[in-house]
Amino acid sequence: MKDLTAIEALRRASAEGRPLPARAYTDEALFRLEKQRIFDGSTFAVAGLGDAERPGEWTRASDADPRLVITCGADLQRHAIFDVCRHRGATLLPEQPSGRQRALCLECPYHQWRYGLDGARLGVGRGSSEPLVRARCEQRAAQRWARYDDAVHPDFSLPEWLDVLDRAPLVRARSTRWEVRANWKLVVQNFVEAHHFEGVHRALERWTPWRASQSTMGEWWIAGEMPLVEDAETVSETGRTNGRALIVGDERERRRVRDAYVFPNALYSRQPDYLLAYRLFALDVDRTALWCDTLVHSKSEGCAIEEVARFWDRVHDEDRLVCESQQRAAGSRGFAPVAYEPSEDGVRAFDAMIARALAETLE
Ligand code: FES
Ligand SMILES: [Fe+2]
């Protein structure tokens, strides 16, 4: 048999309607390509609401490219810049996850070239006037995104219910980070299907039974919706909103939970009274970092969210364990998945997105 490269094997499986083969989760060369094309050459969620919030503040995208920094200018515009000097490449900011430049500029410690928070060169006199290397920074769907002109998916459309949320006065009540010892694609696949609620998340299945879930696909996103059972107001330990203001107006929306995956690394779960906004970063072929911001209505600031936090910490851990079990198996010749279930159209759509995003690297 012809020795297929990992990309060819992945494309063939997707084209034939089969789940991705083991090497999609173990092949180092494929992983490097994904990093290059899907993450470093893409539009992706870098930081959350609340990061680089006030003039002069900055946040480092440590799990993506540690040199990529989101800054907040004096006019509250956010910028995505690389803190690498255009003179001879010294780094400009301290090696910490975030900070504040009170002088509203950056100065290179090596030979003192200066830059604005938008990356523009200041006080040009020596050398060139080239700005720092930068990307466009956009705020959409409660996250801050870095966007490159040569992105693999120039279309940046989102499900409408997600775009609408930008009009809600959301504030961040909690932010957590954890790691999963599994390939990032296993983590996304787990997110875009609900069948596993029954076996893996009994508590979640109690409020939103998986059989009532429906999905919708965009070109570069996958969305799902589920009605809440009659005796639930929201998804939490108690199923009660406990005084938290709703973030949706519509009567119908108050009775449902929506979720979405936005290529390549943003995930969302919206309940009537809070939004979970996730960012996922592929660290190694078998290691993924996840950030999760819990966003509530500004009127709910100070309201208790502990029962929401505890509920989701448990769900996230249940997902982590199942993804890690798949990753352990992916190194074995026994790992040979044969079919998607009908409820897994989201997984199928995601696998096809990956095949599409990598296709051009073969041409
Ligand atoms: S390397 Fe930054 S000024 Fe020389
Ligand atoms: Fe799950």
C-alpha cells in the first residue's frame, strides 16, 4: 500500500466519511503544519474580555506565541503586536503574562528604539520607521482576536446569536486555565457532540438531555442548541439562576442553551444567565491548553457564581479524562475508528474543516 502522508490520510478519511485515523492525533509533522497554517496563519481568539482592559495594559498570548501581545491604547483601541524590536530583535516587555505601560509606549532596553502601543515607531531618527510586526486585533463574541491578512479562512462570520451577545453588557466573573493531555482536535470533537452527556456528564444530561440537541453548520463554525428541561432555569448545580440577570431577552432564548465552535480555537456555551467563552491552544501534538472565561451581565457583578463554577469544573474534568483516554489509545494499532454516529454531524463537519484548511499545503 502506498505510504500516505498524515495529511493525505486525514483528507481521505474525511472525504470517505470516516473518522480521522490515529496519526491525525500523533503525527508530529502534521502537528507542525497545523500550528503553522491553522494557528499562526489564521484568525484566532487570543485573549478575553477583561484582558488589556485599560489604557497601557497588555496581555501576552503565552499559549499561542509568547511574543504576541494584546495592548490597549489611550483611546481604548486594542492592538495585536509582537514585542520584538525591529532593530535587532530584542524583546521589549518583561517576561510576564500581563502588565501595564504607564508611559503608554514601549522602549527597547537594548538601544532604546521606541514604539507606540499600536506598534508604530516613535521618534524616528535612526534606522527605519518600520512598525513592529503586528496583526489586526478585533473584539467579537466576547473575545479579542488576532487576525492575519493571509488567514486560512478570510470569512469571519459567526452564528447570529453569538454576534448579538456583543450588545449585552458582559463582564468577566471568572477565568480559569487547565491542560488536557490530548491532541487539540480530540478536545474540539468532544465539544461538538452531546451524545456523550449520557455516559460522561450525568449532571449536565439532567438539565439538557442530549437527544433534544440540534446542530447548525457555517463554513467555519459549528453551533448547537438544546432546550432546558422544564424545571430548570439554567445549567448549574441547582438549575436556578439565583438572582443573576439574564443575558438574553427573547422568551424562547431563555429556555435554551446554545453552544458554538468557531474555527480554529474558540468555543462557547451560552446559558440564559451567563456565557462561557473558551480559547483553546495546541501546545504539543498531545497537549492542549484551555482557557475559560465566565461572563455575566454587568448587573450580576458580585452575584454568587460558585455553584456554576463547581458545576463546570466537574464537567471540564470529565471531558478531560475521556479525551486523555483517546490520546493514550491513539498510539496503539488498535486505534482504528470506523464510523460516525448520526448525532455526530458536528464532529464530521469539524474533521472536514481541518481537511479543508490543510488541503492547500498539499497543492
Ligand atoms: S535591538 Fe532594540 S533598539 Fe536595538
Ligand atoms: Fe463534554
